Amino acid sequence: MSGAGRVPHRAGRRVPAGGAPRTAVCAAPPVEVRVSPLHGLGVFALAPIERGTRIFEYLGERISHEEADRRYDHKAPHDNHTFLFIAAEDTVIDAGVGGNEARFVNHACEPNCESVIERARVYIEALRDIAAGEELTYDYQIRRERDDPPDIDALFACRCGSARCRGSMLWPRRRAP
């Protein structure tokens, strides 16, 4: 699917095959889901989280890219909201089905977390120390496509408010004409 009606897929940093996991996932992450000033619902730390902590795995039904497109093909052209995450070349995680609180981590251009893809599994890890009460965020890095319409950045507008906000959840930045 392309253009305004395309289905957005989040992306993350990939760990090379055979690489050892950095840390274990928190057994019970100290987080809660509640209304966010950034967008809809967000995930907030209930206690301090140390840099490098693997907070949780991004869970949901594992499907093909074709199935992801089929599931969300009916959405209105300007509705870009999904819980899809590319886990591997042939696998997408749909956290709208069987997902956990990780699906509510919002985008930010200067995030405090990052998504890490390891052996076709997606984890959310702390990039820096996170204070209790702080909202968890990561850069969605939704990939641009060749046939994106001119208004695509408005469709994927960023609301993070960071001094370095690029204005869009899309990656890479739009090239100057």
C-alpha cells in the first residue's frame, strides 16, 4: 500500500544474527499506561529505570506484510494509526491483536528509549536513565516510500515538542528539493 492510504510500519535498530542478548527483559516492568500529553495513551515509569534496561518486548500477533496491508486496507486514507512493527523481512508484529503495554509507547524525536530487533523479536530499551513519572518514548522511524504524497509529513506529524523535533515520525528527513 502506498501514498496517503499506506499502512505505517515502525522500524528499529537491528542486532546482528548470532549476537548475544544485551540484557534480560524486566519480569514486571515498573510502568503504567495512561493518557499522554503527546498522543492518546502513553507508557509512564512508576519507578526510576536505568539506562540499558530492556524494559519489555513488543508483543502481538506475528503476521506477513501482505496480511498487515490486508488488515488495515479498509482504514480511511488519513488514518495512520496502527500497532504494526517490522520484526523481520517477512514478519510484522500486530500489537492490536494480543499486544501488551509496549504498543502504547509514543514517538519522540529525542527519545529516552529505543526499539531493538533481535532474532525477529522487538524489545524496548532505555537509552538513558528515566525518572519516575516520565513518559517512555522511542523514534518510530516510519520509513518513507518513493510514492509518498507531498502531504505525507502532515499525516505523520510529530507532537513531541523537542527542540530537535523533525516535525514528522517519518525517516529519513525529507530531502530539500
